Amino acid sequence: MRISVIQMEIEDGNKKENIQKALSYIEKCKNDDFV
């Protein structure tokens, strides 16, 4: 049971990381006038 909780936390962290990557990519595109 403990392992699945850790795995859920890892997956949640990955989601947050992917959201941050997506947001920074959007910002980069805005800066390049690629909207």
C-alpha cells in the first residue's frame, strides 16, 4: 500500500513538472511572437 502512495506522489510531481515545462514553452513562444 505504501508503494502505491509513493508512486502517486511521483506521478503528481511529474504532472506539475510537465505543467511547468508547458508554461515556460508558452512563455518562450510569446517572446518569439509565435502566438
